[in-house]
Amino acid sequence: MSVSIRPHHLLCMVTYLGKGYTPAFVDNYSTIVQRLNDGEPIELVEGPDALCQPMLNEPGCHCRNESVRDRDRSAAAEIAQVLGCKVESGNLFVLDRQLLSLLREAFARGSIRKACEGCEWQTLCSKIARNEFRGCHLAPPD
Ligand code: SF4
């Protein structure tokens, strides 16, 4: 099995502390993070992914909005620079500890944060990065 993830959620997951929009969203998010911690691969997708699922029928759901697709495009371009490979739909990979370290270093430097512009969680995510991601749930195998 693999977990479908849209590109900007690669950023959101590095700061995941167990907070989110609704209890159902948080439950689903925590289950997915645990699957990644167990070594399950990610499959990159365009549009709504496994993390979006509990939100798709919520009023005001933004998961299909073009502005959110813009976040994905920004994240994909910047993450590709950091990882030195294409970040595009259909790619399958395991987010191991080394890749996560690269992402967290780049996130803390601010070099992959264009997708975060205008996001309501920006202040919290910046604080988490300043705290060296202490308490974050994503902790995949080597
Ligand atoms: S600021 Fe928003 S888009 Fe950026 S990592 Fe946090 S939740 Fe994701």
C-alpha cells in the first residue's frame, strides 16, 4: 500500500503536532503519520489526497481550490530543489529519516516556505521550526 500525498502536505507533515481543523481530520492525520512512521511509501498526487479526505464534505472545503493547487506547485518546485529530484504526480518514495532531515533543515531556513504564504497555520508552523520540531509526530525509520 501507499499513502497519497499532495506536494504542499509534505511541508505540513514535517510540523504535525496533532493539531488540525476538526477531530476527524486529526484522527485521520495521525493514522497516516503512523503509517509513514511504519515505512509505508508516499505516492504524490495532484489535488485532494489522503489527508484531505475527512474535509471533502465539510462546508467551505478548500481542498479543490486553485489557490491550494498553487501551494502544491510552489511546494513541488522548492522541494525538488532541496531533494535534487522531480516532485511530481505518480512518484513513489519512502520519506525516510534522511529525507525528513533535509526537509526540516530547509523548512527551518525558510527555503521551502513559499507554499505557506497566506496559510492560517503559518505562525504556529514557524514556531515549531524554531523549537527544532520538538514533539512532532512524523518520525520515520532510517
Ligand atoms: S504554514 Fe500551512 S502550508 Fe505551511 S506547513 Fe504549516 S500548515 Fe502547511
